[in-house]
Amino acid sequence: MSTIYGQDRAIDPMYIHGLEEKINTHLDFLSKEEFNLMVDYSSVNPLINEYWDNDKLKPYPIPIKNVPFEIDFKDSTFASPVLIDKVVTSRYGWRNRRPHKGIDIDLVTGDSLRAILSGKVRYVGYNRGYGKCIIVRHSNGLELLYAHLSNQIVKENDLVLKGQVIGNGGVTGNARGSHLHLETIFKGNFINPEYLFDFGKSNKIRNDKVWVTNKWTSPHLHSSKRQSDIQVATSFKEATNQKVVEVKTHRIRRGDSLSRIANKYGTSISALCKANKIRRTTILKPGKRLIIGF
């Protein structure tokens, strides 16, 4: 199977008709999968072009909040990003008093990294936190960010097929040990990847229509140490019926102490320690957040 590379452009209908004839006559020119990929990523798809930027890691000036929102999938399964058994070592959620906005999958530096879904590469670059990373946008507007890579094979505006090798795993950026950090982002909103994808052996996409509430775009509502109870909303009615518990947090400033923070919010030091899994003697680091209550 060949790989297509191309700039985002409108595809002439006569050109498409010509490709269909070649496909139907079984010429070894373009697979049906590649043809569909080209059509999906032509300039007529508004979800592809919205805030398309090859230079910015985060192109949306602010997350486009219209919760709940729907994400549609054409596929029922995805390709495992690693060839070995997937082991999730850290989940989406609250970690070390700060939000972990993706999941970590174990690998060895140099392992091949594959595209989970077919898509178009929006960003290839280096970030102090993510290290070498790749962002692929898909025809439904969802973006997948692959971070801490040792090598990037694709380049901006490449079209990639599901399962295609796009780079190699590593330990670049702010990473302790080699692993893949994977984020799922829709219009600037960081979604719990396990709400959309079942990272077990089946490689199942949860549903062809997934409705996302702020429960699944709020790391503070989850723990990075365990998988959340996944109950997928497949309709607007189900999404609006999901009970969402808001979490109040406090950004630690210089001079803050547990007693001062507890007095400010009318809670107790014991409650703060329990909510954040810390001790009374824990050193508070400025810039990080404490959960105040649910």
C-alpha cells in the first residue's frame, strides 16, 4: 500500500471520477482506503480547516466550549499505537497536584509508533514539556497528540493511514522513562482518551457517535492512578442526564500553607490532605493546584 502526501486542497470532481475508474479496474494506482482519505481531507471539510496551523501546538485561542458536544467516528476499531501489548502506566486525571491531560502507554525507546486513525498531520515539532511530538487531525475534527518521541517520520500536511508508522517512541521532553504520552483534543478541549477508545485487546472505538460532557474534559474529576468508570453517552439526552460534579481548586502561591488555604475556603486541613492524597508535612510548590472540594 502506498502512502499519500499532499497539501490541503479542493479535489476536482472529474479527478475523483478518474480515480474511481482506476480503482474499479483494479489498477495498482490508489487503494480505496487512500482514495477515501483524499476525499475526507479535501478543503470542503470545515472540521479540517478550522484553525489549521502548522506552527502552533495549540491553534485555538481558547477552547471552543459548547458542552455537551458530539464526535462521530467512521471506524469501529482503531490501530494500536504500539506493536506490543498496550500497558497504560498513567491515566487522564489528577496527578501530583496538577492535571494530567492524556494517558501514558509503556514502550521502549525506538519502538515503532503507529497512527491510531487515518488523518492529516497538522504539527511536527519540539516542545519543552512534550519533547518531540506529532499532532494528527482527523476528518471528524478530533486531534491526537503523540509526545516524547525519539524520531518523527512524517511531516506537516502529510496524509497518513490508520496503522501507518509515523515515528518512534522515546523519552524526550519532560518525561521520566520511555513512554508514549497520548492526548485526544477536540477544538482545544482535552478529552479523556479512554472515554473515546477502549485500550484493551479489542481496540474498539466506544461508539460511532460519542457525546462528550465536561465530566470527560475535566482532569480534576479523575485519578491518574486508576481507570474511571466509563459510561459513554451516545445521544444528547444521555449526555444531558449525566451528573457532573464540579471541582473547586486553588493555585498555590508563595507563602501559602495548608492552614491558610483551609481557612480561606472554610474547610479543614484533614479534608485537604484526603482530597489531594498528601500529608500535613507535604511541601506546597507554587504553581501547582490543590483540590479544595467536590
